[in-house]
Amino acid sequence: MRFGLFIPQGWRLDLVGIDPADQWATMNGLATRADAGDVWESVWVYDHFHTVPEPTQEATHEAWTLMAAFAATTSRVRLGQMCTCMAYRNPAYLAKVAATVDVISGGRVEMGIGAGWYEHEWRAYGYGFPTAGERIAALDEGVQIMKQAWETGEATLDGRFYQVDGARVHPQPLQSPRIPLWIAGGGEKKTLRIVARMGDYANLSGDPETFAHKSSVLEAHCREIGRDYAEITRSANYNVFIGETEADVAAKLDWAEERLRRLVPERADAEVAGLRGGPLVGTPEQIVEKLTELRGLGMTYAITYFADAAYDTSSIELFEREVVPALR
């Protein structure tokens, strides 16, 4: 199993209490820490502008700016976003940005891409909020443009949502034939069909039952279009609350709950329930057992999020020491 690590960037209220002047040092310190070892294959950020579970005045650092910065300060880990919202940037422009970051990084970019969902920030930034069907159709067109640009150096598409005419992307990415595409989302009729047609990675729901179901849908789409299902790596994102003992785990969950009730009291109940019921909540032995089950279902790339990472790396250290060796 391969492992990625989310870097706290503020979106999930995970830099609260750290002075803005010190936030870059915190983020970069975690990225370079991951880069220095051999545990983490990749580091990740989210592509969002407003905090969740509701907008606040707290910081949310922009994803592709961080990609460029991490490209310059790390040398080994791969660099991903989970996931870039197609509508936030013209896809030809996005292809150009990603190609430049790929060059800066020496060929380490992963392109996580999705249709987007956070209505508040869509409207606040002037993007409107099209229907789900329209957002997914735009995702399809945008991925086509990026593939063309990276594989040939030029893109042309007269689409419903995007029109580009000879958009040149030079330099091209260092990776050949192109930057890997992680197409995120579980929509069974449309999104997973896009994954089957063009994705290198699928990012699916992390609970075993849903993961297995979405995988079967993806396999059916691959069979229908003649794509080798085995070519697509299936991944999932996980909130990790880990402790040496169940009492330690409970203490970390209580810490997360207290913060949420203080910062977003009206939304805390739902958020806390989601955290406490996550698949990777437990002792190292319990988490290894759950990941072993998921591996049996075909989940071979876990992208992990530690809510306390910016304040205390002991959870990450325990995961590195007790969980990763059992699954690699």
C-alpha cells in the first residue's frame, strides 16, 4: 500500500491559533519532514478558498500557490491536490500552471481534478453554481483539454463550456506521456465513466462498503468501453485519529470535538459524528486491520489527514512507526 499525507493549509480550520506569519513555516516544515523520509509517497492539499464546515475569517491557503512552493522546497515526494476544482481556473491555463510546477519539481506533480461542490465559495468568487450535471460535463471537457495540452503541447476544443483554439503549453510537463490524472468523485453514471475513459487514479469513498460498490461500478464502465480496469489505481482519503491505547484515541477525538464546538458550534454535531465514525479511528492494530480489509477490496493508495498535524506530530509518528510497515 502507498501513502500520502495532507498538509494542513487552514481549510479545515487546522491552522487556527498559528500566527499567519508563521503558517508557511508550519506547512513547509511538515512537507519537508515527509520529503526527508521514505514513508510518504506524496503530500497533498485541498483546492478551496473558504473554510469548512462553514466559511470563517480563518486562513485558507491557495492550492496551486502551495504546489509551486512545495515544488521548490522538496525533492522527493510527489505533489497532489485533492482535488482541483475544474471551474476555478480555465483548463488550458490550469494545464500551463501544472506543467510549470511539474518542471519546477523535477516531474513530481499529480493532478487531482473534480467537478467541485462548495456552493458558498463558488458564488462568493463569482463562478455562479451550475447544476451537478453541468459541472460534471465541464469536468469532462476540461480533462480533455489538459490531456491534449500535456501530450501534444497544444489544445483545441470547441466545447459547450470551454473553447480553446491552439492553446500552447510549453514547456510541456517533464512526465511522459503527461501528468497523472486523479479524477475524484463517485457519481456512478457520469463521473466514474470519465474516470474509466481518462483517469489514471480513482479517488473513492473510504468506507469498505461504499468503496467496494463504487469499484464495481467503475469496473463495469471499463468493461463497457474496453479499458483495462487494472490500469486504474483506486485510492481513498482518510481522517486518522490514532493512539497507543483506546483512551489515547478518545482523548484526541475529544480535542477535535472541543475545537469544532468552539469554532463552528452550529455545525459541530455533524462534523464530530463524521470524525468519530471514520474507518481509521483507533489503535495501530485496529487501523492496520481496517486498512488490510480495504486493501483486499483493491484500495492501494491511502491519502491520510491528521487534524492535529500543525500542532503535534506524534500522531503522524505513531502511524509511521506502527501502521505503514505492516502494509508496505
